[in-house]
Amino acid sequence: MKSTKQSAVTAQDVADLAGVSRAAVSRTFTKNGSVSTETREKVEKAAAQLGYQINFLAQGLNRKRSMLIGVVVARLSDPFRSQLLEGLLNEIQARGYQALVTEVGNAEELEATIRRFTQFRVSGVIVTSGQPPIDLIKECIHFNIPVVGINRYAAIPNVDFVCSDNVTGAQLAAQQLIKSGCKSIGWLNYQYSTWGGITRGEAFSQVLQATEPWCYQQLVTICAQEDGYEGGRKAAHEMHKNGLKVDGIYCANALLACGFLDGMREHGMDAPNDFHIIGFDDTPQTAQYSYRLSTIRQDVIETAKRALWCLESRAQDASLLQRLEVVPVSLVLRNTSPESSYSVTQLKDK
Amino acid sequence: MKSTKQSAVTAQDVADLAGVSRAAVSRTFTKNGSVSTETREKVEKAAAQLGYQINFLAQGLNRKRSMLIGVVVARLSDPFRSQLLEGLLNEIQARGYQALVTEVGNAEELEATIRRFTQFRVSGVIVTSGQPPIDLIKECIHFNIPVVGINRYAAIPNVDFVCSDNVTGAQLAAQQLIKSGCKSIGWLNYQYSTWGGITRGEAFSQVLQATEPWCYQQLVTICAQEDGYEGGRKAAHEMHKNGLKVDGIYCANALLACGFLDGMREHGMDAPNDFHIIGFDDTPQTAQYSYRLSTIRQDVIETAKRALWCLESRAQDASLLQRLEVVPVSLVLRNTSPESSYSVTQLKDK
DNA sequence: TTGAAAGCGATACCAA
DNA sequence: TTGGTATCGCTTTCAA
């Protein structure tokens, strides 16, 4: 099957073999190519025989747009982030694109990254980490490249965002804790949290204020000095050292929650007996026997779908107004804050 | 700074502004371009003024090679895999490449994936999942694209592999269990394990045979019907149901180990009191308070470095003989198989 | 529907 | 060291 030529099979080779022009070959492999059935068949036969494959570099150069989508990620060691990436990869591939993935540490890196994305004439950019700098966005707009941010928000015209429904999440968590009889409620977040974490905290606070003014007044905000599991764990130690007590706690993400739970265990306290705890993210780890953490579940698949929808629709009409897609979340009840019939006060009385 | 032109700034624009030829611009941005300091300065000034950026698509088309490296991944939900991807991304970016990441489920997908990689004229392919099909490799060789596999092996000429040192890992684990006084030793793996898992098991078995014939004869091989955490957990249940007992167990990966440990806990048994357990991978989770699992640590950073080294060296000389890079591993002692002075028999006697 | 031809934007060879 | 030019492989008018 392989030609004796040194280099790759080109459209011209196929055209020669099929006895048609190279333009006909191109049309055969294009969506709206006007080709007669007869020509198409000849071309497809020849292409198969030669093992022809479109050169995406040449195609992209000509169309000023490649079948590439740039994805900005960070801290893949957080299971939720890798889960999200997995969802995005699936959706990107399902739609025939390829993912250009970059891990980014700081703002400057983000800038360099997006710049390289434009150099590849990507069909879209998905930012899951960092705030897209306004200048770069302008550059993308100049190249007519759609940009979408996930679990973050900024009032940038022409840039869409898709975020989990942090307000509903807060409501579900608050209701659940209240229903379970929690009296002194806490909120745990990392001091330099992401937009998502901050928003979740604000929503939680507002929900309490609106529905349980008394609890709201007592709301304890715990600020972890460190991010991730260790941050949560140390926050628990700190809280214990200060003699602070809460009987219900809501956490900005899964790692903080697992860490906090373990930190409390180190002091001999455990959920659901001594307190209830609800996390955010529903990563696989939260379901494991050693944690069985109740959490607010984010729907990564739906998130990925909507992100790609934003990209594709904006590619067709760049003048669209900014959109904010809110993805539904759900409460997954597990051991650390079980069914409401099983309240925290009953347990304490035992 | 931005030109009034609708489209992007090209080398010709820079050349015009700098008063030189477009070839001079190209040379200025190329490694071994012979340009006078004077010309270079003029060009750089003009380029900065216009905000010129090389079009990678055009560059790649001409050079028959893009600054892209294809990475094949799978099951990013396994923390070790996302850790490895993170390491690869860092190394790829550090060397000025961009990562084209594809998640792949089965063999056909792998084929389609690698095919698309060649269509982008990638500078190299890294396979972290699945066995690179021989035909595809041929195709890569035809395009002169280097291929490297991670934590897998096959006797394919011209394809390099970099693997963790599974033999040393087995030795470290075996020594540690023996030193701790374990008498009936077990090996846990998934029934359709990867090459890495299988190799670890074989090495473990051989080490025992060579150094502790008596233990080798008693070696219990536990075969999980399912992969990951749940596989390990169910294997523990199964073992308990069958009345099987082991006092030291070595596991093919971190998830299996965590699952097995939790499964045993559900039956009221825990490490290190009732048995010792050593995992593989040293993912962040294994360090957490609820597990504190002793494990064999894989060095993802070194693995990534060597993978890129293989790619780059083979890009220079495609005729190199196949290389197998063995990356050192280390034993991380934690709670589930603590310092040897603290043996399993002593504990049982307490 | 078809083919001829003009790009897309950069590189590299060759002569000066 | 320079600039002119052919080339990389495909897409897309424009006539026919």
C-alpha cells in the first residue's frame, strides 16, 4: 500500500491516481464540497489505496484555523482538576478536535501560553486556571478565536464562562446541615482561594443569612493557610488548638474537606458523630470507605459539553453577547452528613 | 502597536518595516541563522513594534515538523496517571514544545490518535497507555517521528521505553516485609493488569524465590476482578470470605492498595497491627492520614526527563538501537509497614 | 461539477 | 551576510 516516495502522500498523488484534479480531492474531504458521486468514489478509492491523510498543518495554514483547541490547566494533582480535564478531552475529541494542553503556574506563563495557542491558530481556548488577561483576550478576538473560562468569571465582553451552580450548592449544603440539627456552622476555605471557592463561601453565607439568621450570626469562617489536603488538616489542628467548636462544616473543595476530616480524627473527633461535614467536587476519593464524604457534586461532563458549545457557537458568530452558563449541581449524601432523619443531636445524645 | 491590517502580522510586514528581506526576518528567528548584528537589531525592533509572532502552522508545514509532541493518556482519574501527565507537560513545555494530549480507551482509538498525531507532523509521540500497534509505529518511522513508551515494553526496533525499576521495587518491598517478620506474604494485582503491574508481580515472585524460598512457596497471589480502588476493596472482602490470611501484602499500584486496606478495615482488620501492606506509586493520597501507606515511589520527573531525552536524541539519529531506560525507585516507609524495628510479630504479641 | 491558478506564511537553497 | 525564489500541501475563488 505504501508508495515508494520518501515523503508523505499528498492530495496531488491521490488526484493523479484517480485521474482528477487536486481540487476535486480537496472537495471530497470537505464538508460542503460539491463533487459528483462518481468523482468522489474515484477519489476515495485512490485515497484508500495510497493511505492518504490530510496534512493538518497545510490545511490550517490555508484556513487560518487549525483543528486544535487550547486548554489551560493547573495543579493536576487535585483529582477534581484531572477529572475536569478528562471530561474536556473526551468532549474535544468527540467533536473532532485535538487538545493542546498547557499547565500554567502564574499569570506570565498564562500569557505566553495563550500566545502560543494563537500561533497555532487554535479554534478555541479553554481556561480552567488563572484569570485570562484582558490583553490576551484582545489578541484572541483579533484572531477571531473564542475563549471560554471554567469555574471562574470576569466581565469581559465576548468571553463566555461556564460555572457550577454555587448558589444551589450552598443552599443544598445549608439545608442539609440545618436539617441535621447543626447549630454552630463553619465554612472552610483556603485564604487565597480561587473564584469558585470564594463564590461558594459568599453564597453559603447569604443563604444562611436569608434562611437561618441565627446560624448566620454564629457562622465561623475558617481560613486555611495552605491549599489542598494539608491545608484542611492543619486548619483542623488550628481550630482544635484554639478551642473553637463547630458541629457542621461546609468546605470549598474536596481536598480541604478530606484534610479537615483527617485533622479532626487526629484529635479523636470524627464525622458524623462529633460533627457533620460537607465537601465540594465529589472526587472519587470522597466516595472511598475511609472518607465517605457528603459532597456537592459538580457535573464535569455537562461542564465540558457547555464549554465546547460556547466555543462553537461563538466561532460562528463572534459578536454574541457574553454568556454565563450555570451547570446544575447535586448533593451526594454519604456518611459524614447522612440522611436527615439521622441528626447530629440524636447522635450526641446516644 | 497593532497594525491596521485585518489579519495577523507576517514576516513580510516585519521585513518591510525593517527595510530588509523576508529571508532575513526568518533567519533572525532561527537558531543557526547567519545574520549581522545590525540586521538582527533592525528586525527585532520592527518585530516588537508590530507584535510579530511566527505562524507555527506555516513553519511546521515547511519544516515538515511542528513543535508539537503527542501524548497518549488513559484513565486520568488514577492519581498516578495525572501526576505522570503533569510531569510530562512540564518537561515538554520546558523544552519549548507544546503537548497534544489524547485520551484513549481502546486499541482502535490509539490507532486513530497516532494517525492524527502524524497529520500534525508532531516531533515525537509519548505513549503512556496501550501498546503502540506495530503498523502505526511503522507509519511514525516513515515520517521519521520518534516514539517512546512509558511503563510498558515491547521489542519494537526504533521505539524506546522508559520504565520504573520494578525489580528493585520488588526487592525493597520483599526485604521490608521479611524484615518486619511477615510469614505469609501476598501479592495483589488486577486480573487484566498493565505491563507494569505484571512485571512488578513477576519480579516480586522471583525475588522471593531467590532470597526466601520458604516464603515464595507460600506466596498468595490475589487477583482482583476489578481495577482501581474498588478492585482492591472487593479483593479484600473476597479474601476474608474465603478465610484466607496474609500478614504482608505487596500491591501493583496505589489505588489497589488503598482499596485493599479499606476492605480489610471493613472487616475490622487494619495495618500495621493485623498485617503489613506496601503499595506502588506513592500518589499524594497514600500519604494522607487515613492511609499513611508505605509505598514504592516512582520518580515521575525523572521519567518525563528521560522520555524527552529519548525523543530528542532519536530525532537526531533515527537509526539508534532501541533503548530501555530504567528509572530508580525508592521505598517510602509509612504507617502500614513501618520501620523494621517495629515488626509485625511484636505487634501481634502485644 | 470541474480544473487552473492564486494564495496561506515561513524556510532554505542559491547566487551575488 | 544578504535577497530572490521555489517549495511545503492544501483551500478556494474563478471560469469554463
